[in-house]
Amino acid sequence: MTPRTVRTGDSDVDALTSGINTQPSSPPTTTAATKGFLTAIAKFKGNLTDKEKAEFDNITTEKHVWDSLKQIQSKQATKNRMLNMNRIKQFIEGLSRYMRLVSCIALGSHDIGAFIWGPLRRLLEKASDFADGFIAIMRSLEQIGEHLPRFEKYSELFKYDERIQEVISWLYGDILEFYLGVLEILRNKLWKVFFRMQWETFDARLNILIGNMKARRKLIDSEAQAAEIEAAQKHRSEEERRQREIEKDNELRQLAELGRLLYSSSSSDDKAGLLEKVCPGTGEWILTHDLVRRWLNGDMALIWITGKPGSGKSVISSIIANELEMNVKSSGNSVALYFFCRGTDGRKSSSLSAVQSLLYQYVEAVPSALPYVYDEVIMRRKVSQRSLATLFESILTMGDPDLPVFLLIDGLDELPIEDIRFLLKTTLHVTGVATSRKRVLVSSRRNVPGMEKAKPRTKKSIWAMEIEGHNDNDIEFYIRSELEEIIEDHDLTIRHPELAKRMVSTLIKGADGMFLWAHLVIDGLLKRRTVAELEQTLTKLPKELMDV
């Protein structure tokens, strides 16, 4: 019996719910159909959060959906903005007939029903208080309902035709793909703000999806031969591949445009250049230092590494940055952003350059942020320092709260004072947001304006470390390694053993925590041709780095 539709009040939904079926039991299925359902379920579950899985697990019949629609309609009635729920009648009734027939071929797992009705209820409830979103989703469901096959014609055919069974399993994947696309949009905390832009992008996928369903319906109606089914599947794959290529090309084009505007220097190249200066066997201690280890583990929101000029802060920063990148590659669930300030390089000597670089790095690491950033920067031309800083704060704040983002700023003291304050305000603001998983590491000389104000308020909290004292063993190891060439060239071990010892001890003492001092002095000693010149140089070693 066809359900009667009444267009007044809750009865609009009540009339449609007559004759509701519950999830049927499922007899054994064929290998091809089993694979189709398993593949669709695995892909769908793999993109769900734990909370969503738990919610959908308890919703296995269409009754849950109708109950929710009643509540939505009642809520809309109180606000005098009722929408015609009858628009999705064809879709829900089509799904109901589909689930009855799936009992002939499905797996007997309640996941099949849960992933049909659970996500549907979720997206309707989520969008119900936003008219534009609700109407767009209702219109899409109506379109899909129009192209669902006439399942009632094939109740006997499904039991014996393995080809058609396989097509039905594909339909299941099509429906889950639609749900997943909408759920991804609705997960964003600011989805209502960006709904129109994101839905326009999703609409291209929806058209392909509906095209697939049209093809499925045609195959079922004509009891398609195996070759036709294979061709349809290949066509689907080809269309999806083409769409992915279009999306990828568009992403690369947008990224390239952003790069031309924001990308003035490569922080990755800076890191690589600094790592080349690392003397083998030195620097790794920083990764086991308690403060840095806690920061890498996400237990510290902010740490500060300080040191005198030439103490090796930038090299230490490059080692930490490299560790961050390796962690990202191995786990895939974090983002590493870093910038090396250089007062002598115009591309790296301002807070604007730093924000531009960090913003571009984030978009590279999190492609989902690209459309929004592209629209703001390229289309709306919001390119001032303040606009870019606000944009950077926004994408970090509204991004996935469970995605750790590590920001490393090296050489902060090399920027002008106002730039230091601006960059600190920009990068440290997001660490104070509730539930934020953003972590900031600053490396600089002492007495940087604004850093003391950023100190955590927790009493006795250790948030800063001085590099001097920790790098003594590294400097001694470096000096001994580099002096081996000089000692060997002048045969000092045999001819002048006291000079060899004095050279090592003098440099270790004179370095006083400064790697750069040791490097420059050794570079000068390498140019001395006689033992007398070495003796003379040792007696006149400058004490200050600038004097070297």
C-alpha cells in the first residue's frame, strides 16, 4: 500500500512512515557482492571519527530517520520556517526497498543498515538549523532518489543473478560516498560560513555520483551482461580519476599562485644548509633534553631556547626541525612549520616574511585549507601583514583540533623590535585557544622584547633553557676533531706534543660556549704554515666573537 501524504503539521511525516520495515536478516552472499559491500564499508569506516562510529552503530532502521524528521519539522514549525519534508520521500522509500532486497545478498552485518540510516539522520539533524544547507542536502537526496533503480521488479532476479548483485553492492558504495562528502563539510566548526564555497566544489562529485547511479539503474533494468558491468565500473573509475586529476590540477594551480605571492625563500633549504654544518656526533643531545622532549610529545605549549651569539642555536633548531619532519612522515598526523630569521637577508628579516612562509607551509601540509586561503589571498587580495596574520590565526584556530601543529621560529632576535612583537603575538595567540594542540618553540639570544610576557603563569614551570653548558661536550668534540688535521700536518704529536695539548685546551677554554668562535679560530689556524705561526696565533686569540 502506498503511504498517504498529508501536508499539514507533523502529519506530513506521519503519513510517510506507515509500513516502515526494520533491518532484515541476511542470507549468504556471492563473492563479488561481498567484496563490494566490504570495500564500501571499509572505506567509509576508515574516514569516520570514533564518535561517528558509535553514533551510527545504534541506528539500523529507517524509523530513526523518520523520528528525527518529525522533530525537525516540529522545531521548524515553531520558528515559522517549515520546509517540505515530502521532498525526500522518494529517497527514503527507495532506500527502504533497497534494504529489503539487500537481505538477499548482504553480509548479515548490522553495519550495512547502520551506515545507510545513521549518516542520513546525522546530516539531516546537523543541517536542520541552517536553511541553505538543509535545502541543498534535501535537493541532493531528492535527485538521488529519482535515480534509484526500481528494486521491487527484481526481488527474484537478485537471488540468482550474481552480476546484478554486484551492481547493487556498487550502489551501496555510491550512497556511502555521498554521505561521506557531506559529513566532511559538516565537520568543520565554521561549516555554515564556508558552506556555499565547499558545496560548489562537492557538487562536481555529486554530479558524477548521480551519473553513476543512472548507469547502475540502466544496467539493472536491462539485466546487463558481465561486459557491460565491467565497462560501467571502468567508466566510473575513469570518471573519478578524471575528477581527481581536475581537482589535483586545480589544487596545484592555486598552490602555485599562492607560492608566487607568499613563497620568497625556502625554510627547508635553510634547514638543510644548517644540517650540513652539524659535526657528526654532536647536537643529538637536544632531542633527549627533558624540555624539548616534552615539547615534541605535546606536553608543552611554548618553550624558549636561548644562548649567546655563535653558540649554535640555529644548528640546534635545524636538528629539532628535522626531527619534526621525520615525525610527520612516520605518523602522518601532525604538521611541522618553521622559519629561520636572518637579519642580513631581506627575504627573512621581517615578520611579514615569517607569516607568509608559515602560511604557505601550512597550506602545503593541509590541502583542505587551500580553497579558503586562496579565496582570501588571491581572490580578495588580503595580503597585508595584519590580514595574513589574521588569516594564519584563523586557519590554525578553526582547523582540526586533534591535529598537532608545531611552529619553530629561529633567530627571532634578528628581526626589528616591532616585528618581534608582532610575530610573537601572531604565533603565541593560537597556543592559548582552548583545546588547542598548537606548540611553539622560539630560539633566540637573551633579552628578546616580549618573551618574558609569554612565560607560562604556572609557578615553578620550566619553559626556557640556555644552550651554554649543554653544548660544552659538542664543542670539545668538534675542536678535537677539527684540530686533528692541523696536528697531523705539522707532526705536532711527535715533534711538539705540548703545543698540541695546549692548542686543544686553549681553544676549548676560549670558545666559552661559542661554536662559531671555535669554527672561525680553527679556520684561521688551518691557514698557518709553520709551527711558529701557530704559536703566535695561540698567544693572540681574541676573546670576543666579534673580534675574531
